[in-house]
Amino acid sequence: MTVKPVVACLLSSALALPLAAQVPAGNTAPQPVPFVDTIPAARDIAYPGTIQLDVDATDTERGILRVKETIPVPQSGAMTLLFPKWLPGAHSPRGEIEKLAGLVIRANGRIVPWTRDPVDVFAFHIDVPSGAKSLDVQFQFLSATKADQGRIAVTPTMVSLQPNSVSLYPAGYYTRRIPIRMTATFPAGWTAAGALPAKVSGSTYAYEKTNYEILVDSPVLAGKYGKTWALSPRVDLNVFADDPKELAATPEQIDAHRRLVDQAVKTFGAQHYDKYEFLLSITDQLGGIGLEHHRSSENGVNPGYFIDWENSVTRRNLLPHEFTHSWDGKFRRGADLWTPDFRTPMRDSLLWVYEGQTQFWGYVLQARSGIVSKQDTLDAYAATIAIYDAAKARQWRPLIDTTNDPVISSRKPKGWTSWQRSEDYYNEGMMVWMEVDAMLRQKSGGTKSIDDFARAFFGIRDGDWGEVTYTFADVAATLNRILPYDWAGFLQQRLTETGKPAPTRGFAMNGYSLIYTTEPTSYFAKAEKARGIDVSYSLGLVVNKEGAVTTSIWDSPAYAASIDVGSQIEGVNGQSYSGERLKAAILAARGTKEPIRLLVRNGERFRDVVIDYHDGPRYPRLQKTGTGETGLDRLLAPR
């Protein structure tokens, strides 16, 4: 009776020994499963057949776009369909794949199963059955219904139809080699505008056959209330609004837009479109937008653009900027940014030209056309460059690295933009180009300017609306042809330097310097109406109407007091918060030893904050330092 337990124990020990000996030293360390890319690379060959795309955009209450797509297939077997991922103008992989729903693919009347690629989730793999000539694809694009879901593209009065959001395309081909024809149906009584010509039957628009690259570059804006003005024989202004009263533009306002077209053509010396369509939405319901296309642009502004013209001045840079992109960004494009399809990653190293010089020309053209006055343009410059005068981020992060921001942050909010940086290639790029203009004027004795660069770089091949790519060397070489100098060295220095002040030297060379005064400019005050109280250059804060901090400047008095984005100012010097009281407290503390006292809330936690600031209000403006007509005066003068 006692043998079995002893035997069992001996057997257990004997079995345990070899198992223990098999355990290796250290932790287990697996090897990766190799990934085999089964998505065919794009080839510059013609796709066999024309895709038919039909979009039902009538469900405007729920914001649902219903899609039917017929895709001819070259053969049976493996095939991959792609949803556009890397979008021109976004400079990043921002295709809204999450809003595609209800995808069903059929061939020969039967459902064809699809499998999403496990690495590139914008790709769908299918097995085309034998004998199939085409695929019948159905899905819906579900527009955001609240702003926290993304951009709202459909409202009861307007639809922003972007073809990249309502189509799939076959992998393995340059998108310019894929023929496609689109129809779109809108609610009864609506009208639509876009770059592609269309035959209209009621509220259905049958667009002419084109290729997929051009279709994606040809959005449509449709609405219940719309009006079109011809700005030139080749350019139209198409305006849609939530309320028809917003369409009451005066002849003088439309003339300013006509001068915008005229001044742009005179500046660049060529036109790179057959027809160009401004698509302007005046709305607080449709999502805001400013997006360039070769033969059109999507522009969204808040109500009041025409009927409150005096106070809409801060929004009138949008059309000059996006129009400039027809030349800079769409026709001339960075070689590493151009891609053959919407899956190939874009490289943004030349955005300081694409966006930086477009920002430069947007300000210049608004002044030359009078769509914004010269004085308001000078004040807008001051408001812009002061941001970089106060920011500390140039101590560690060079301008060129900000061209990666569209991919790094996808334009999501940041807590400390003045230290992290954002897409500074726009405005800091503009400042670099201002310095280029000033140097051309100075070194040539006033005979050359950046206008010469514009005509040489953008004014080629009139009527061509393809793409001419360029490199850094091409930019420097063009400048050298205008005026010999080490432009490559200069540009490289501005792009890569750190630990230097903001590059405002070009304004000073062109006769204007940034100063700070106790009163805001008219332009600054109007901008405050939209963004809230801006005391960036005194306390280092921007605070909205409810007292929420929307900006806190790194190393400012507010920063020293640990006030950040997310803080809520509840009180000022013992009284409840208001913007007027905050400004009054800054003024009252000037030249005294009394601090500014704030009651600050972060979540459920309250703090009494003391800010020892006594320099009073500080608002940026440009002060003329040169005599007579300066370089900047000449730059902003009409052609």
C-alpha cells in the first residue's frame, strides 16, 4: 500500500529532469512573420476600359452619399481596389477610409468576397471570377454629422462632393491612365459647380469623361442657394450659402475679385487652366476648408463674407492663396511630392516653396487687387510675423523639419505650438521669400525683384495644366539666372538654422520693421472678434469668449504661471472673468509693482495665480523705416 506513492514520486522526478534541462536561458525571442506586399505597384500603362461612377447625394438630412461604381476588369484572378490615401493638398495620408461603409462587390450578379489588406487598410483584395467583364461596387460615404467626427461635407443646404471620398480605383496603374466618367444627383432644385464640364438634366450632372487623377482634382460644390459671377473669360466665382441673403455681393466687391484674377495673370505671366472655378461656401454648417486644385479651389468662410465686408477682411486672404496654387503647387510641384497614384507616400521637403511662396503671393495679390487694402495687408503681416518673434521653437527645430508636420501631426491641435512648431513652412516660408525679394532689389539696384522669379518659374508653357516638377537645385538655378548669387547656400541656411531669431530681415530691408504699441491695429482687433482675446505679446495668452485658454506661449509670463491650453480663467483681480477685465488688468499693472491676479481652473482644481507683469499692452504693427517708396511699397502696388 505504501509503494505506489514512492514509485509515483520517483517517476515524477525522472520526468521533470529532462523537461527542466530543455528550458533555455533568458526570455523567449520570436522572429517576425515576413510581410509580402501583394498590392501591385503603379505602372504608366493604360487601364483597359472606363470606370462608371454614380453618386447619389440626395440624402442631405443624414449626410449619406450613396455610391455605385462599375469597374471593367482586364482579367480574372487577383485584383486590388484602392481608396485614395495620400491626398494632394493635404500633404499626408488623410483619406477618410473610416467613413466608407456598406461595401459590397459583385461580378456576374454574384457577391465577390473582399479582404482588407492587413498592412495598407486602404486596399481591398478580391478574386475576380472567371468570365467576369466588370465589377459592380456599392458603398456609402458617411459624412461627419458633428465636427468631432471630421469635416462635415453634407448639410441640408450644401454638399461638398470630393471624388476621392466616393470612389475606389484599381491598383497597378498611374491614376492619370485610368479613364472614368462620373454622374452625381443632388436634391431637386439644387445647382452645382466644379471644374469638369457636365451635361445637366434636372439635378443630375453627367460629367465628361476624364482620368482618375483629374477627377480627384475636380471637386464639386452643390447647394440650394447659389450664384455665379464671371471674373474673366476663363475664371468664375461660384458662391453657395446657407442663407440666400449672403449672396448679396456689391459690384465693387465682385470687381475686387476680378482684379485678383487680373493681377495674378499679370504677375505670373501665364494661365495653367482652360477654365478655373472658385468654389466658395459661405456657411457655419458645412465644414471649413481651403484646398487647392489645378482648375478650381474649395474655399469655406463664415457668414458675412459679402454682407459684412468691413469685418470679413481677415478671411479674404483665402481666395488669393488658393488661386496662387494653380501656379505654385499644382502646375509647378516638388519632384518628391508628385506621386503616380494615391497610395505612394508623398515627401514634403519642398513645401516651403509650395506653401511658403504661395503664402507670400497670397498677401501680395490681396493688396495688388484691393480685395484687402494695403494697410490691412501690412497689419496682417505684422500679426503673422509677431507670432514667430515670440515663439522659441526656432531654438531647436529648423524650418525644413516643419515640412514633416502634415504627416507627424495630421493638423491635430497641439498644447505648445510656440515650442513644438507646426506647419511653419507657410508663414516662416513667406518671410524667407520676402528676404529673397529684398535681396534681389538690393543687389540689383532695384532692377530685379521676386516678380522676375515668378514669371521665370511659373510663367512657362501658357495653357498647360499638367505638372512640371522641380528640385531644390531648380529653385536656386532660377534665382541665379535672375541675379547671380549663392542662392543655394542662402536658402539652405534659412531652412536648416536653429538658435536664430525669426527671419524678419526681409521686411526691414524692404523698408518696414516690426514694432509693438499699446493699441491693436484695426486688422488685429477684427481678428480678435473671431478667436477671442489675444494678449500673446504681453501675458502670452489667447483666451476665447468663455475664458478658455486656446494658446499659451512658451517662456511667457503665462507659461511661468503654469497656465496652459486647457486652463480656464474664471476670475481677474477678484472679479469674474471677461476679456475687457483681463485687458484692463494688464493696463492697470503697467509701471506698478502690483501683480495681475487670476483665478484659474483646470478640471475640478482651482488655483490663485499671480503674474508679475508690468510692461502693459503690446500689439504688433509694421512701422515704415525707409523714405519714399520702399521695396515693400513697390511689391504691394498693382501691376
